[in-house]
Amino acid sequence: MRLTPSGGADRIDGWVCDADGKFYLKARVRAAPEDGKANAALEALIAKALGFAKGRVSVARGVSARMKVLEIEGAGEAEVAAFVARFGEA
């Protein structure tokens, strides 16, 4: 997932393909990238989109980078597939 902090809105923009042909979700949050505020806003955004509690989503890798790897506690295959399907095919 690629995060744009101070992005003017909290939203998931959809799938993007990079120069290497890898797909990732692009998201933006209003929070500034200071003191973990943007990461916390991303976790809350993804949790809300999944219908999960905020505490079930965390940034596993990329805490200080734009590219993030998220860990979603207790997410089943069906929940992840439904989430991915909402943003089109990757």
C-alpha cells in the first residue's frame, strides 16, 4: 500500500501499477507524517473499510516509508477478497 500523508482527504484511491509491473493500493490521509499520525490514520481508514476495530490493523513494515505492509488481525480470505474486489482487479 502506498500512503500519501497530508493528502486532503481520508480515502483509498484504488490500484496502481508501478514501473516494475507490481500492483499496490494507493491511499491518502489528511494527517501529517509526524509522530505516527499518518500511519494511525491509515490503520483507521483500512479498519473502517473492512468493518474491523482499529486495533486489528497495524503497519507491519514501512513505518517511515510511503510504501506500507499492513497486518490485519483475524482477516479471513473471504474478507480480504471482498475488500480487494471493492477496488477492482489488481
